[in-house]
Amino acid sequence: MAEDAERAEKAENAEKGPVPGTGGGTDGGIFSPPYLAATLTFAVVMFLTGFAALAVVPTLPTAARELDGVSLFPVVAGCFVAASLFGGVLGGHWADRAGARRPLALGMVLSVLTLLVSASSVSVWQLAAGRFVDGLAAGMVAVSVTTAIGQAYPERLRPRMLAMMSASWVIPSLLGPPLAGVVVQWWSWRAVFYGLAALTALPAVALVVVLRRAADGDPAGVPPAAERAARPPLLVAAMLSLGAALGQYGVSDWDPRHLAFVAAGLVLLVVFAPRLLPRGTWRSARGLPTAVLLRGLTSGTYFTIEALVPLMLITERRVDAVVVGVAFTASAVLWAGASWVQGKALQHVARHRLVTVGALVMTASVALAVAGCSGGLPAVTAAAAMPLSAVGMGLLDPCVTVLSLKHSEPHRQGHTTSAMQTNMNLGQVVVLALASGVLNACLAAGAGPLDGYRVAFALLLLPTLLVALLAVRARGD
């Protein structure tokens, strides 16, 4: 009995984390000795991931234009998202079964390889293939990191650690997009991909070695065999990814063949998506299902703004790539700043209320994007929609993650983060497809390009207002 009581006390103390004044750091924070190694490792991962992502995305409109693939730009963006669906499911279940280190290491290696594939593109289809591999890696890395945070930190430290993850993007956001814009402007978009591959190769290899040594010497974070999740539904995830890819290709035109692809993609999404999401997600059942739904709606809106606003600025309003890069930089910095505010200054505010505030900020950003499609207004009006939308995401995205982990059982956190990642990617696929379909329909009907973009952006008002209304159903109390 005494031994059982002692074990229970140790387990309780482990969940609470270090106690102030007991040698576990002065405040038992994320940089206290028990958490220092994990915090630094996750920060390195986010730094590398952020630098590559923020430098690559601003170059894609220019790459699509030079490869004569502007009409297929949704495919380039959608392939990344479609692969992320599969990578997120694989990474989440793998993390539940064996810990988060292995999927994280493999994701980092794939991230380097995909840069080389994209850099050598001779057609928009090869570029799309490179983005597909990158999406697979990104899905694994994102889920693995979030799962590892859930496994390694007590609940009171998770908001700070998630804010730290956003803060790790600050330096990449300051340097990545503007440098990429300069390189594209004065050299080539290919040089951006090759340079990033060279930059991240050695750190990625070093990270794999560090993670392998940590795994050999410390089994912490690997759930007991009896609590590990079942084998991942890889066939379901593969069909879902295929449906996402077919849908993105289908909305690139409006002939019968493309409409058939849209129909096939929609059937696959409707049939297979519910199998990877909590029951009641699409009807906004209270608790975890609503948190998962909110992640899909918000990320879909933000992703569409991030994809279509630069495309419109570069192809229609002839804005320099450097200006677009600066907009990406401002977005990343403001996201990190807003995330820090919610995790530090607003930590006592109910998480669902911050989700509502963030959604209303995103609604205002959508209005700016609509206004920026007018030829009588400066292009910077539309460009400002990107950083303003990032403020909204910085406020609400960590809150949605915290709410989802709060509604999840400890040994199912990998499953929960996988579901969050899945619906995030589904939201990106569906919202981008709808906006792209509306844009192409307007063009097919004879409308001007700016008029088409204006209608497509106006469509984004629906998900942001819906999030503001539904946030209360995800409350954590």
C-alpha cells in the first residue's frame, strides 16, 4: 500500500511539473532543467521548418508563372495540403505507438529532399510533386511536435510552449521572405530552393542524430504497449489525400472532365473524412469535435488568403516579389506576437473567448482583401490583409490547440493532434478549392480577373463569422 501511494504521488508530481524552489527552475517554466532539452530541440525544429516554409511560399506564384502554370496554381498549393493529410495521420499514430521522435526525424529528412525536387522543376507538375513530398514531411513534423509537447509538458506549460513554437518563427520570418524576394527578383526562384536545401541539410542530419541518441538513452514519451493507439488507418488517409488532390485539380477549369474530378474528389472526402475525425465534428458537437472543426475553418481561411492574395498581387497588380516577401514577414512576426500575447498577457482569459476575438480580426482582414481588388486602391490594401489575418490566427490558433488537448485523454493526444491536423488540411483544401472554383467560374463567365478575386475573397467571410459564433461550443470548462 505504501508503495502504491508513493507511485501515485510521483505520478501526480510528474504531471504537475517542477515545483518552484525545488531545483526545477525558479518558476518551473519551459526553460527549467526538466524541460530545457525538449524546449531547445523543438525550437530548432520550428526554426528550420519556418525558414524553409516562409522562404518557399512567396516564390510559388513566380514559379507557377514562369512554368506556364498559373491556372494550375491551386494544384501546386493543394498537393502540399493533400500530402499533409496523409503525413499528419501517419505521424500522429506513429507518435502514439512509438513516441514522436521517429516521425519527426523522417519528416526533417524528407523536407530536404523535397527542396531539391522542386528546385529542378521543368514543369508545373514536377513542382507540384515536390510540394506533395513537402506536404508529407510537414504533416509528420507538425503532428509529431504537437504530440511531443502534449507528452512532455503539463497542461499549465502547454500555452507557453505553443507560444514558443510561434516565436521560433520570428527570425525566419524576418529574413526568409525578403531574402527570397530579392533572390527571385535578381536571380531565380530555383536558387531559393537550392539554397534552402543546402542550408537545412546539415542541421537536419544533426537533429536526426540527436533524436536517435535521445531515443536510445531515454524511453520517456513512448506510451505503454497497452495504451498505444491501433494501427493507423493508412488506406483511409490515402483515399482522403487522393480526394483532396482530385478536388484541387478539378477546380482549375470548368469542362466536363474537370467537373468529373471534382465529383470524384468530393465523394472520397465525404466517405473517408468522418473516419479520421471525432464523431460530431461536422455538426459542431460540444468539446473536442468543435475544436477540430474550428481548426479546419480558420486554417482554411488563412491558407487561402496566403495563397491567393500573393497570386493576385504578382499576376494582376504586378507587385514586386520583394513586396510580397515583406507581407509574409509581417504576417509571421505578427502571428508570433499575437501568440505571445495570448500565452502570456492573456493567459487568464477564457480560451474560447480569444478564439472569437481572433475570428473577428480575420473577418476584418478578409474585408481588406476584398477592398484591395479594386484598381482604384493601392495594392498595399490587399497586402495588408495577410498580416492582419495572421494577428487573428496568432490569437486563436494556440487556443484551439489547448482546448483540443484539454478535451483529449493523455494516451490519445497523438490521435487528437492527428485529427486536428487532418481537419486543418481538409479546411485548407475545401476553402481554397471553393475560392478557386468561384474565381475560375467568374473568369469563365467573362468577368475581369480582379472582379473574380473580389468574389472569391468575399466567400471567406462565411467561415470566419461561423468560427466567431461556434467558439463557445469548444469551451474547456
